[in-house]
Amino acid sequence: MKRLSDIKLSVLDLAPIRQGGTAAETFVNTVELARHVEQLGYTRYWLAEHHNASGIASAATSILIGHVAGATSTLRIGSGGIMLPNHPPLVIAEQFGTLATLYPDRIDLGLGRAPGTDGITMQALRRDPRSGVNDFPEQVEELRMYLGEERPGQRVKAYPGQGTHVPIWLLGSSGYSAQMAAHLGLPFAFAGQFAPGYMHEAIRLYREGFKPSAVLDQPYLMLGIPLIAADTDAEARRQATTQQQKFLNLMRGLSTRLAPPVDEMDWMPHEQAAVNTNLGASIVGGPETVRQELEAFIAKTQPDELMINSDFYYQADRLHSYEIVAKLWKH
């Protein structure tokens, strides 16, 4: 039975822009957080592709990955994820082949099949609305070809990229990618940070259907969770209103820029229920509460790795939250 000290800890940074802040401020904060968690012993630092989202600054994901990799030395830096149907696989292979050449053995390529945006923006990306539903497996296979060893008769190659073997992860919030990752023998990351409802079924499908491959001989499961840690339960609950406001504003069609914490949320019962559903895997509390809830979550799900996403309005509070978790993990 795994415990907190038995698993790896990693970070998902959605590169949030706060109210009154700028993308430039976000990039400074991202580098500061990456360096901070590197010193604390975290394993990975992933950034995610979103478009037309006023509260997220990581649209040019591969560029930001390179920026963070250049500012750190031991963390694995990667995508959580690249929305592959938005891009030609050759271009992603070239981008990540370049990153892997610049930063050997430190780059991960997590892949999703959603657009990472709304329908109108999807059209602006020149994305086929059907892409990713019908041909995602073929896209993944094409990408793996460009990152693997050159095949006999292969006419199109990724330079750089070919032969870099950048580790590929499949990401998902349902059973589709869980089953595909199991079939291909790839590591799987579940997006519990925003869609926890299908988590346990996806875990089951992945583990039961896993086929050993040249990449893995047994399943490797990473679970994303939202986590807000502070010095006391009361302070953590207050800080958690920032992430609650983000999901509430998303529902209301308002800006998702991070808002300062509030003493009380102003929402309707159905809105509260919907936000609580999105944040169903959220862990909020002081050190002892966080320890107990993390241990209970790990006992129930038995992940190999946890990827923590923490939305705070103030950077100092975000840094402190990851520090609290690291101390619990080491002790």
C-alpha cells in the first residue's frame, strides 16, 4: 500500500494571469515557482495549452517550456498537455525534438485530444471539428514515428526530433485516453484537477487493459489534483475561494483571471454545486488536514505520481503551499 512518501510529486502550472496582473508577471512567477519546487525535490513541471483564455498565459506552450527549462537544471519540464489535433504532428516533433536536444533527458510530451478552447477559437486554429475524435490514434502514431528511430523508406523526418525518443504521455478526463494509453503501453495522466468524476473508472480501465511495451512493462499512473495548503484550515479555505471564483466565472462566461480571496462566495446553489463538482478532488487545509486527505486519496487510488495544481492570487501563498506539501512528503 503506497503512502505519500512512496510517490513522486509534480506540478501543473496553468500560467495563471491574475486580476490586475500581466502575462509578463505570470512568466516571472512561473520561473520562480519552478526554481522553488526544484529545490524542494519535485519531479516534473508541466504547462498546458489553452487558447483565447484571458486568465492563462501558456498558449505558446513549447516556448514557455523552453523558457522554464533554461531557468532550471534538474526538473523534468513538459506539456500537460499539447492538444495534438491543433497541430501537425511533424511540427510538434520538431518543437519537442529541439527542446530535447537543448535539454537532454528533461523534456516530457503529454498529449491531449481536446481543443483546449471554445468552438469559435477552434475554427480560428484551422482545426477540423472532427479531428481528434476519429484520427487521434493515427496522429499519435505519426508523432511517435517522427520522434523514434528512422524507419526504412521513411521520406519525411523531423530535424531535430528523429531519434530523440521524447517520452510521450497520454492525458485525459475520460476513459478514451486511459484505454488508448493502456493499449499502447504508455504512461497515463488523469485530469482530476478539473474533471474528477470519471477518475476511478479511468484508473480501472487503464490498469486492467494495460499491455507491456518497449516504453513500460507495467502501468504508470499520474493523477492531477487541485490542492490549497496554508498554515491553518481557515486560511486555506479562504485562499481556496480564488480557485472557486475561477470556475464560477468560467461558468458565467466571465474572465478567468485569478481574483483575490474573499470571506464569502457570492453564488447560487446550483452554481456552488457545479463548482464543487469540478473541484471534487480538491484538497484544502492546513498541514495536518492536507496530510490526512492526501494519504486517504493515495490509499484509494494508488497513483505512481501526483501532479498538483494550485491557484493562488498571491505568489507568496502559492510558493508556501508547495513548500507545505513538500515537508509533509519528506516526513
